[in-house]
Amino acid sequence: MKITQLLTEATIILDVKATSKQDILTELINQFDRAGNLNDTGAFTKDILAREEQGTTGIGDGIAIPHAKSAAVKVPGIAFGRSLPGIDYASLDGQPAHLFFMIAASEGANNDHLEALSRLATFLMDSNFREKILNATSKNEILQAVNDKEIELEGPEEIDESKSSLSPTSKILAVTACPTGIAHTYMAAQKLTDKAKEMGISLKVETNGSSGVKNRLTDADIAEADAIIVAADTKVEMARFSGKPVIQTKVGKAIYETEELLNRAIIKDAPIYKHDKSKEDSDTSETKNGFYKHLMNGVSNMLPFVVGGGILIALSFFWGINSSDPNSADYNAFAAMLNTIGGGNAFFLMVPVLAGFIASSIADRPGFAPGMVGGLIAITVTGVDGVSGGSGFLGGIIAGFLAGYVTVLVKKAFAALPDALEGLKPVLFYPVFGIAITGLIMMMINPPLTKLYTGMSVFLEGLGGTNQVLVGILLGAMMAIDMGGPINKAAYTFGIAMLDAQNFGFIATVMAAGMVPPLGMAIATTLFKKRFTKQEREAGKTAYVLGACFITEGVIPFAAADPARVIPASVAGAALTGGLTMLFDIGLRAPHGGVFVMGLVDGGIGKVLLYALAIVAGAMVTGLLAGILKKNKIQAI
């Protein structure tokens, strides 16, 4: 299939109106919609944004290739937009993007479609081709340039070792893969191949794309290789490389730091890869340890239950604190339904879901059921008179890890069964033995865990005065120090655990503190304009919104550019807010929502104003410190 069957006049915008990343994405999606390529614009937008969250598709050299493989795509296609002034797209090289190719692949796209889409990605690596597109005066000129290039070159999936220069001194292998497998996979392959030819290196590249593995590395290739580059943002087969020097990196590095990677491979600047057969290779570029990865898998999947349920519970209190109690004068049937949905159901499920997804992260799908059952036991089997809720989050975390590793052992125990029984393992042996063993252990350990958990809650609730303020300062600092990273998530998870234990002060503290870093940097860009670039000032406007919505990650662009000043300023402001929130004895029943849930603060308008004061005070401290510490920019660009 030719690329011009996917890129047509109906999907080209010669000069876009957009001036921001969000605008250009919206404009191209709307162009697809007008051309009849989409079934559901909203669903496709969600899939495009989900891909952007995994890493920017602004690859540098003025190019951005947003893409998604989505059920919302009716007809696969390519939409093109051009911005001569350029748009800040958070590209890998930090420069504005001018050429935007949005790729829409349907979930059932055939190999012809996928290969054509990936072929376009490699064409963009040619500077002459980019120049023709940039200078085109009509849609026909753009289509002609694409057609001419297609005649000139073959796609990257055809690349093989025979097309590389054959230097006898170094033989390098590479594997490229991205989550979608449409653009970056093939662009990285093309860039590595082109640079290897230029350097006189023998290189063979395997691509793991949506249409399958192309140019697969053979056992003989691997045996003869001096080093291997694995540039992947998703799982690839790694066991075959055991005993070889392997450089593991992100796919974007292969596009943007190609020569550096090849030079490292030539001198074998890479550890010898040792495959651990006891576990799956989860992420070739993973830097987080296994415990954190498994825990965050549970937390991230639990959050919708926490946020949705928590806000519904909080909303029910608009009719009175006892509005869900049929025996109260404040009783309201609608409020009672909200409370039942949020508390009796969504909140009830959050610990089992936490445990289930921790376990499935460890043992894949067979771990999910034992984890869910273990989590359910954690919150229902107390063994302590008059205590409900069991061991809560503590028990749920333990149940998740217990179920995961129990399932791993069960899978190993049944590994020697005949092939004829293979189909019975996931539907009979794994669930029966996994649930039974996990359940029996949890039944025995949960009563003492319940005592420990309730004891911790009582201790924290009993803190007062200076001790409580110190806890608030600590939690506030944790929310700001890594801006959405593991320390931030640990503080937030602690706040949720205390919310589940009916202690509403800690979640109020972590939410307020988490709002401060982006709000503070937004204030800094407003008060100290000469000390920030034009792009940073624009980012500051967005940071107001992100901070107000309790999205701490809104400060990351500033921290990445100047961590030595931004992080200390953020920590100082967030710590102040955390301490003040505890000092003012603020309680909040909603686990997320930022300023939009401030009306749900316990204690009426007075407490709401004090809560706002704590947030504003911390944000001002962050803004003033950041502005004072930074120097004026020489170029206000």
C-alpha cells in the first residue's frame, strides 16, 4: 500500500492555526473526523493523549508524529499539519516543531496499512525530504514529495544486514520497539542503520512493530555479535541475549543519540546481560526496583475507585453529615445512594483491587484472583471484637505480594505437567491452589495485622500540637521532592490509607502540599517574567490550571530545566503548606480534585478559607524563592 493512499488532500492542513501542543492535536484529530476516518473523536483523542503520556512524540528536527492504534479509527490514515512559526511540543531536542504527521491505525489494521505508516516515519529522517515538505506551496506538492520518496526508498522493515557496510572489526545488533509499534520503532531502526553505514559498522536491526517482528535476529547473528543495542519502551524478548554486552535504553535515545549508542557498542561499553528465568522481563529500560513497580501497579489501578468513591462520599455530606443515616433528621435518599455507591461499593473494592493488581504485576493474570481474594480477606476478617475494616491498606499490600509470589510458586510446581493438561493450568490449578494458599495464610495473619493497623491509626489520630505539625511538614516535603515520583506517591498512598481509616486530616495535607509546586512556579513566571523564557512563561499559565487540579507533575518542566533552584523552592513551599494544614486542623473527605473539592472541607467556610490560606502561603513561598534564586534570562525567547 502506498502512503498517499493514507495521506490525502482531505487529511492535509497546509498551515495550521494551532499555537500549542494541545491545539495541534485537536486540529489534526478534527481533520481526521472531517475526512471520515474516525468512529469516535473523543475515544481517539483519549488514545492519542495516552500515547503522549508514555513519552513525547516530538522527536526533534522540527518533527512530531503523534500516533495511536485505536478502536475509534474507522479508516487508517495520516493527517498532516504544518506550522511555519513552530509550536512548542516538548520535543526531545527542546526546539519547536513545524511538521506534524498524526498517524491513526485501527485495531484491526492489516500489515499493508501498518507498513505504509511505518515507512513514512523513516522518510522523515531525510533532511531533504523535510525541506521539500516545509517549502511546499500546495497540498499536491506535499503528496508529490511523499510519492517521489516512496519510489526512491524502501521501508525500514526491509533493512537487513546485507544493506549495511560490512566492517570486519565490529558487528553490532539492535532491537527497536515502542508501545504503539508504528512510528518510533521504525524511525529508530532507520536512524541506527543510516548512522552505522556512515561509520562503517556492520549493523542488523530487528523491529518489533504493530505488524510483528521484522528482520528477526537469528541465533547465529547473536553468537557473532560484539554488542547489542536494545532501544525499547516496551517488552521485547531478552533471554536470547544472555551472556552478551547489551545496552538497554529508550527508543527515543536511538533516534536522538544514535552515534553515542553506536560508539558505546563498538567499545562494548555495556554490562553483560544475565537473564533471570524466574521472572519475566518487564521493561527493558526499567530503572525502578520490582517492589516499587508492583506496588505502583496496584496503586494506579486502585485510584479510580479511591477518587470516584471518595468524591461521591464527600458530595453526600452536602445534605448533612448524617444525611445517609435513615434514623437522622438530616436523612436524604439521594445522599444515601451517593454514600452507598462511594463508600459501600467503590471504597469497599479499593483494597482488593490494590492487592489484585499487585499480584498480577508479579505473576501476570493468574495472580489477579488470589490477590483480590487476599485483599478481601484483609478488610473483612478482623479477629478483633468491635473493629471493622480489618488491616486496611497494610493488609492489602501484604496480601498482594503474598498472592503474587504464591502464584509464581504454584506455576513452577505445575510446570512439569504433561502438555495435554496445559489448558487446565490457568482455569483450574492456578486459581484453586493460588486462592487456597493465599486465603489460608491471610486468615491466620490478618487478625494480628488488624491490631497493628488500628494501633497505628489510633497513634496518628492522637498526635497533637507540634507533633502533628511536624508530620504535616514531612508529608508536604515528600509531596514536592520528586513531583509525582515514588516519594510523592508514598505520601499520597499514606493519605489514602488514613482516609480509609476515617482520619481526614492527612489527605487534606497531602493534597494541599501537592498543589503548591506547580502553583508556585506559575506565580514565579508571573512575578519574575525576565527570569524565564517565553516558553517557560507559557508553561506557567498551564501550571496554574494543573496546580489547581492537584496535578503536581505540572512543575516537572521547570524542575527538569533548573532542578537546583526549583526543587528546594518547591519543597519549602509544600512543607509550609503541609504544616499549616495540620496546624489549622483541616479535614477533607475527598481524595482528589484540588480547588474543586475545597467546598467539602469539614468545618464550614472558615475552615475552607484557612485551607486556601495554607495553599496560597506555600505557593507564594515557592514562587518568591524560585524567582529570587533564578537569574535573568539573556534571551526572552
